[in-house]
Amino acid sequence: MSNRNSKASKEAARERLRIQREKEAKKAKVRRQLLVGGGVVALLAIAGGVAFAVNEMNKPSYWSEAAKDTLVKPANTSGTDGTTIVIGDASNKNVVHEYEDPRCPYCAAYEQAAGDAVLQGAKDGKYQINYTFGTFIDDKDNGQGSKKALSAMGAALNVSVEAFEEYHKALYSKANHPDETSDSYKSADKLISIAQSVPALKGNAKFSDAVKKGTFDKWALVMTAAYNKDPAAAKGTPYVLVNGTAVEVNGVAQDQVVAGIAAQLKK
């Protein structure tokens, strides 16, 4: 090979190497730009996520907003803010006062065991029944089911006392009442579905609309406040007073509950 050809070959090789190095440098630059850009996007996404989370935490909760709503009292209620629910003759001198939480499993057991018999006593004129509902189980697990079920009972009461009686029974029934750890009563669809077993509520658009819109959510909060202020709240649920005297109902058979109530009635 001549010196001229050898020199030309070396120059060509150096040129190819230079071009290859330039290509690799460009590729490296692009990779760095992509990495930096991706990092910026990731940081922005993280920052955006943090900002969103902070904004969500700073938003008033649904129930905080509901507390500001105008109070709508269900029909067939009385007393301060409509927190008195009476079954039977309101002038009856004998008063059976029941304290319950809609999600309380012990309340469900009590209602399943003796609810019908106790309700029948009011219909027979032996006494009047007053209900006060708490929603403390929601507080334990940051739930909504007790409040939503109470609001739905308000919607039933707004239809009629009889609708309330039957819906109250359906909510506590073995077929429908959830385990305490389940917050299924927070679902409007669930509450409306249960109401289909009550003739006065089946297909009742006014009732369903009130449940979906939370018409009586503020009332549920006011009822809860009334429960919390009552000294009986310290006793838990179910708790039953007959003319101011406690009657044992938790885990007690129907005949014993009826006998316990009868023993405290005034002649």
C-alpha cells in the first residue's frame, strides 16, 4: 500500500470515528434531557398530588357542610327541632324510651327478639314509645351508615308513622342489618332497596328522592346531638327506660323484656 493510500485510509477512519462519537454524544444528550424532563414531570406530579391531598384535607367534610344546611324536620315529629319521635298515644302516662344506633348489632338483636312485642304494647295502648337515636358507631370508624340510615328513617317518618315503624323494623332485621364493621348503610341505593319491603315506601319517589338528596341529613345530626346530650348516652345501646327506670333488654328473651316493661308501668 502506498503512503498516500495509507494516509487517506487513516484520515477516513478518523472521520468515521469522529462522526460516530458525535452521534453517541447526541444520543447521550437526548437521554440526559429525557431523564431531566422525566424528573421534572415526576416532581410536578408529586407536588400536584401533595397539593391535591392538602386541598382535600382542608375541604369541609360532607357532614360539616350538612350541619350548615337549613333544618328540615320530618312530619310526625315533635319537640325541639323535631327530635321527639312518638309511637302510640302521646298523652299516655307510661313512656317507654328507647335509645338505639342504626348500625348497633345489639340493637338489631334486641329488635329481632322483642321489637314486635314491644311495638304491639304501644298499639294496644299500654304505653307510648319514644325513640332517640345516636350515631356513635360512625365516630368509631369514620363511617356514615348510622347517620344515613337515621336520615332515611326521617324520610320514612315524613311519609307516615306506620312507614317509619315498618322501615325501622326492616333496617334492624336479620336479613338486612350489616355487621358492625360494615358501613353499607352509607349507600342510598342500599337504604332505598330495603325500603321496597315496606308497602308505603315501595316505589315511593318522594321517599327515594329524600334519601338520595339527604333531605333529612341535618335532622340526623340534630338528633345525634340530642342523643349525645342525654345522660342515657353514657349507657350505650340498646338502652330502654320505662318511666325513667332502666329495663334490661340486651341479650334478653322477648317474654322477659315484656315482663320487665310491665313491671314498671303505672296503673
